[in-house]
Amino acid sequence: MIDDSVRQERRLVTTIPGPASQALLARRQGAVARGIGVMLPVFVTKAGGGVLVDADGNSLIDFGAGIAVVNVGNSAPEVVDAVQRQVGEFTHTCFMVTPYEGYVAVCEQLNRLTPGDYEKRSALFNSGAEAVENAVKIARSCTHRQAVVVLDHGYHGRTNLTLALTAKNMPYKHGFGPFAPEIYRVPTSYPYRDPAGMTGAEAAERAITLIDKQVGADNVACIVAEPIQGEGGFVVPAPSFLSGLADYSRASGIVFVADEIQTGFGRTGAMFACSHEGVVPDLITTAKGIAGGLPLAAVTGRAEIMDAPHVGGLGGTYGGNPVACAAALGAIRTLERDDLAGRAEAMGSVLLGRLTELAEKFPVIGDVRGRGAMVAVELVSDRQAQTPAPEITQAVAKHCHANGLVVLTCGTYGNVLRLLPPLVMPEHLLDEGLGILEEAFAAL
């Protein structure tokens, strides 16, 4: 269901950004810390379905979804109604002081929806980084080990510990160290850039060998992995890579943590991306798409692991805020009722099909990849050498922005365009957005 008060059309009435947004940008520069960047300085006044409406009345096609947050749309009726009801009752008590049913209900839904038929527990937090950090705490408490293994090109957040887990220096890590110790990075499966012919099983063995030799399995509390890497470039690992790491973890007493913060809640064509590989993690971290745009995150997993920390060892003042919990329950109802995972799968067929056609026309497109409505193109200046082309990537994004299409960039080398449309985007906007993207390539 789409908020039909937002017309589902692209409409440009000024240049991008327009005068009203430029005036707000000037205010922003005088009030907001410089370190908080802005990709596209249009100030949004209304959003829904597949469009963002700015202060100048421009209506832009949204291929970003708030970085995979508004899977159900920016103003999903179930979410709006649930939030309005909850705000009218109470906005906060702190679950650790006087609990409320909404927190319990969200945990019940997460325990039901996440992969694995074992007994589960969940804990709620505020952000993806906070969820990952707590997953590490839980794994260390359970195993009585310290080392944490992560993958090259991975991204896990901006707190001190999660920055240590994150692979990319600029803009995330530069100047913010020293970082948390006992973090070890091993190669991932990156089919486009791995040695020709390397299988997922071989890539897993490469990583496992390094863990055994350089860290020692008996020292590892957990392996934290994104089923599809987000900020690292929407890297889809080769088949058997994730399952190889999960099997190794299970055999070695290591907690396998799936970071599904960007891939979760229908985004990849399944409720969770692990399911594509048949991987059942010990712990799974979620955020972004969980609550239709309100801040909420969670760790869900095996009851014996989740219950390892002592009473009072987990929590936070705002974790599982009642309004965010109401939004999450509304978002989950919408995802399931409207089969938005199925919608994501259908969108993926369109996106991958059109982008593959563009790759045949434009040599700058080195690779097309993704699952469901989480799709990307990696741009190169030389296909044979696979030379990253970040300048071209920025030029394409700039052309799209100027013509009313919001696209995002990512990748360790800054050369990946990522497409994350809301799962409720109408077909005509998806098609029109891809047409603008083709025009951007043609204009190079």
C-alpha cells in the first residue's frame, strides 16, 4: 500500500537543488557539524511510494530508500497508524525500568522470522552499529574468547569497535583511531576481483587458512559477515563461501554472526539474505528496514548464546523505544501482507536485466551484480585491467541527481553505483529511473 497523497511521478520545477533547498543548505552550514556529509542537498518535505518531494516542489525518483531503510516506503499506512496510536499512549518509559508489550512483540516476531528453527532470544537497540557491537559482546560472553574475525571490504558501523571491524578508511576511519584491539581481517569472496575461476569453497578455505594460522580458531569468539556486502560494493559472494565459513565456525565453537542490517527485511528477495545460501547463523543483526524509518535495531539468535551475558549486561536507555517498536510491527505486517520480498525479487529481475543490457552498450560498466532490489554496477576505466573509475561513478551519479533520480555510490574503490528502491515503488517509476541512468551513461 502506498500513501496516495504523494503523486507517483517525477516532476522537476527548478534546477536541483532549487532555491528553497539552497537557502536551507546555507542554514545547515551554519548550524550542523561539518563532518556530517550530504550527498544530494535537496531538503525533503514529503515522501512516499517511490518519490521524494523537496522544498521547491520537485519530485524525485528514489533509488536510495534512505540507504535500504524504508523498504515498506517512507509513509507506509500500517507504520503511520501504529506510530500515531503509540505516540498518543506514551513515548517512553525505558524497557529496563518499566517494560511494555511492544518490545516483547517485536522480539517474538524476530524470533519467528529469522533463519533457524532453534529456540531464540532477541534484544533491541537503536542502530546497526549498536547491534553489531552487542553481538560481539554476546559472543565474547558466551565463548570466553576475545578475537573477532571480519571480512575485507566489510562495513559494520561508525562506533569505535565497529570502525575497527569496518574495512574502508575514508571517510569512515581516517583520523579516528586508535581502534579496538583483537580484530582480524581475512579476504572475502569477491567474484569480480578474485583470481579467475576461484570458487566460493576455495575462497572460504583461503580465509579459514588465515584464521587458523594467524589467529587460531580457539581464540576466535565470532566471525561477523555481511551475506551481501553493502558499503563495500554490494559484493555477492560466490556460492558455498558463506556456508563454508558457517560450517567452520560451528565445528570450531565460533559464533557465526550474520550482519543483515542492509540485506534484511525483504530487500534481497527473501526476508533475510542468509536464506539464499541456506545459511543459519548463530546470531543475526538487524536494523535499517526493521521499522519503516524509525531508529530500531536488534540482535537475534540461539537462546543459549543470547542468554550468556549476565543480567544487566545488555540494554540502553532508548533501546526498543515503544514508538519504534510500534513502527516495526506495522512494517512487518506490511512486508508479509504485501509479499514485499516477492516484489523485491521481481524488481531484481527488471534491474539486473536492464543493467546487463547497459553493460553490453557501455564498456565503463565492468560488473553487474546483486540480489532482489539490492543491485549495483561497478564502473571501470579499463575492463581488461578492471581499473576502478570513481570519477566516472561520481559523474554518473551527478547526472542522475540533476535529472531527478536519487542514486547512491559505494565500494572500497568508490566506483560502484548502488540501487536500493523502496519495495513499494511502482513499475513505471522503476522503468523511468533506469531510463535516466541509461541517459547518464550515454552522456559520458
